[in-house]
Amino acid sequence: MACSALVDVMLKAARKASKGILRDFGEIVSLQTSIHGPVEFVTAAIMRVKDILSVELSKAYPFSVISEGKEIFGGTDKSCTWIVTPVDGIKNLLHGIPLLATSIALERYGVIIAGVIYNPVTGELFVAERGKGAYLNDRRLRVSSRKQLSGSLIGTNFFGVDQMWTKMRFQELFRLRSNKASIRLLGCCSLSLAYVASGGFDGYIEENKSVALGIGAAGLLIVREAGGFTSDYYGKDNTASSNSVVAGNEDIHRLLLSVISHSKEQ
């Protein structure tokens, strides 16, 4: 795909920052015998990625850089904001599972206009720019064409500890299974959304405060540019700070909202 200067900066930053993660991923398994070793190792690795992203992005364009809901660089140009997730799928990284990604989104006046999701372990590079389509390694993406939950593959994540929250999640999963949908929990929101865009997942649902930290920001645009629909759990338009997401093609998106609505009524 032909990239704009802005997207080219995002791609270069993601690749440069993720080189360390790819190198560090190979060291994880040997550290599993230590209780604290992997945690400290991964924490340091994530900080290096965050620092590289902040430097590379702000050097190219002086926009503010936000990571995990916190400003880590205060740019002089307030028209746009870089929203970065150094590593989405930290638990996977800790256990040597290659389902992880670096995510970068560019927000202009509350609207996501560009997004990049990069898994350095598998080499999957998802890119979208508002109005220009979504791509995986230069291949144009389209969401699946499935019209029923029966036989569909729905992604989700499950991180809550609150009793009411947990009850509602189980009700959602029960209703999905009752509709003969299969369920996958990857532990990586950004990749899960990217797989909706590529048609691997038919849909995705998640309600979690971590979503509001911008983890899914790039994925939301990638799904939309692949012809999909996204909203929060109440059917309202997503923003980078929404704490829930429902994604899929038009039919699956509508059916997932129905599943969620019925679960909230129980």
C-alpha cells in the first residue's frame, strides 16, 4: 500500500521499537525457572520499547504521546496525539507465547485517523489510514461475510475480578455458546481486532478498563477500514477512551450487541 508520511513514520517507529522485543522474546523461556526473572526482564523490555516509540514519533511530528492513558511526552502541536501500546499481550510475552503486538494510533481532534499493529514475532503488520482501507503486509483486508453466530468464531478477553463483572462475562459467553458460536481468548486486544479485520475472527467483544487506555485504538480503525463495524457495549461510537468494544461485520456486530444486551438484563 502507498503510505502517507505520517503512516511511514508510524511503521518505522514500530519496527525499530519492536526489534528489542523480538530479541527479548527468545530469552523468555530460559528465564522461566526464575520467579522474578521474567517479570523484571519483560518490564525493562517494555520500558525500552516505550522510550523508543516516544522518541521516534515525537521527533518526526511534535504531537503529544500517550501510553496506557498517561502522557509521556507533551508535544507542542496539539492538533494530534500519538496513542501507543508498547506491548499488548504482556502475559503472553511473559510465558513465551507469540501473541503480542506493538500498537500505534494517531488521533486528530478525537478521531483515529491512522493505526499500526505489529507482531514482531510473526511478522504480521496491520496498517490502516482513514479512508484508504486496511492492509496486512500489503494485502487488502475485508471482514468476514458470515451472517449468523452459528459457526462463527468470536474473540474476547477476560480480565475482571469483580463478581458482577465476572457474572456478566460468563452470561455473554454462555449466550454465545448457546448460539453455537466458538470463542477464543488471545490475551491481546489489538491483535484480536486485527483478526476481525482480516476475517479470521468473525467478531470481538470486550469490556475492560484497559480498553480505555487506548490499547484497541489502532484496531478500531483497522476494523472499520476493512468494512467492519465497531461500537461500545451500548452501540455508541468508539473513541480511544471507550472502555468496551464490539466489532464485526454489520450482521455479526448487531447480533453481538443483542447478546450483550440480554446478558445485562439477566
